[in-house]
Amino acid sequence: MSLQIQERIALAAHTTLHVGGVADYFCVVRSAAELTQALQFAAKQSVPVFVLGGGSNVLFPDEGYRGLVIHNAIVGQQVAVQANDVLVQVGAGEQWDAFVAQMCEQGYWGIENLSAIPGSVGATPIQNVGAYGVEVADVIQVVTAMRVDTQEIKTFAHAQCAFEYRDSYFKSTEGRQWVVLSVTFKLSNTAKPVLQYADLYPLSTHANLTVAAVRDFVIAVRSKKFPDWSQVGTAGSFFKNPIVPAGEYQRLHNLYPDMPAHQNATGEWKLSLGWILDRVCGLKGYCEHEVCLYENQALVLTNTGTSAENITNFVASITKTVFDKTQVQIEPEVLLVKNENT
């Protein structure tokens, strides 16, 4: 069956923020062969390409996208057990949380702390998704991707992915030339709980803790902090937690001794932006034009309107307030899509 290219497709229905104009062209690809066809179509039309996964970490503008939006729906799994290690190659279009649930049901450890996160498997290495002391970089072995201009397929080893906090090679100018086809995770069939975050500390006293129990606990914790993305327009945590040098941390610590922060291996400090938004800026629950910082977690943005511009204006306002109060420059975790001529 040949690839179906649609025209003038509304993007709001394809993102969890529920906003965005129309794409000039839109298609769903379910294999590397279909992705090749889509990329060749875009080249023939001389239009840019945007690859969309679960739509949970992206904000399209009200004017839509002047090019081809490719929804990556490549699925499939291959599992190989090697002693205590479990290697799982997963199609980029698989739904992330469904995959996590399946691995936990099988008793495989490594991604249980990343439960109840929306989006697709293919987006996780790009963003280096993380929560409760775990990042996908901790368990990714290789990423297989296709180059946009040549349709070359390449396997990226872990070191080539250049993982950092909410960042990777695939976010760089060069890295954006690659479309993720599959991700191979190295999990474990022996217990390896990561419980150092305060929210999960109650589990540390449990004997014979199972990976399913950790997943259930994480889901319960997140349900109190995050709205249901199937019911409310949201992209989860909208901003990155800022990372600052030791001197900057000390200045802020002197002003706000109770401010939570974690020092990384390089001596820098990751600040709790949720705490800053709430306790320093008083913005938890704050709303403008149907856009809010969630009442239970200030780092989370919710949207009940239909305007992407309202969201970008709100984000700019929040960013300015944080800087005015703390002199800390914050950045969105969500990708703000722009057309090439803007």
C-alpha cells in the first residue's frame, strides 16, 4: 500500500496541548520504507520536514507548519535475554508508557521510574527523558535513525548520542537531520530500584520490592502532581530545571536557604524550578487567557484554550518574572516549532 500524503491537516488534534494551525502536508509512516517515501516527497516539493511522535512535547504555532509533518508510527519489538541483561529493540512509534507497563509486567528493571510519561519511544532519546533519578540515557544502548536528506540508516552507539540533561545529539543542528527508527534499551531481570528521590523514599523500607510495585507507586505520585493529559491540554513539565554554577547557587541559597537543589558530577547545581515558581514567584495556579501553571505543580503548564500565541505569551511572561526575581534564565523543555521563514 502506497504512502498517503494528506493536505491541510489541523495539528491541534495531534498534540497534547491541543493547539496549532494546519500543516501543508501530513502523513503517517509505519516502516522505514514509508519514511523514505515521505522524505523523498518533501524533497521533491522542496518543503521542510517535521517528525511528530506522541505530540506531548511540542507546541505548533497558530499559523501551522509550512511543510510536511510526518507522524512516526513505526512499531515492533525484539527482545534478547543475555544472563541478567535484557536487550529490547523498540520501534520509535510505540507509545512510551505502554512499553514501560509491558516491561514492568515482564519483571524487567530500568525504566519503572519513567512511568506515566506521555509520548512515544522515539522521542525519549532526543529529549533524554528523565524522572525520579532516572534518565533514559541510563538504559539506552543504541539508537537507529534515518538521515533526512540521503535516507541513510545509521546505528548510533550510546556515546555518539551525546546525552546531557534533557538534551542529546539529536537536538543539535546536525542531529536534527536524523529521524529515529528504533531504540535499543538495556534493562535488567534482577532488582535494581532507584529510590533516592524523596517522593520514592517510602519504598526503600519495603522488603521484596517488585518492579510493578515501583511503577504503581510512581503513577500514584505523578497523579497528584500532573493533570491527566488525555483530559487536559498539557505538555507535562513545560520548563527545564535550571542548572547553575556553584557561585550562582550559593547566591540563591543565601537568599532562599530552603530551596531544593542537587549538585551534579561537574559541580554545577540543578535547581527546583517548581519550588522557585511557587515559593519565590508565587505563580503556582497562576493563569492568563486560559493558560495556567498547574495548581498542584507549578512546573506544569495547562491549556484550555485554542491559541498557541496565548501559550507563548504566557511562557514569555513567566520567564521574565523568574528572571526579575532570581536573575536565573529559564528555558522551555517543550519544543516551540517555528516555520523557516519566521
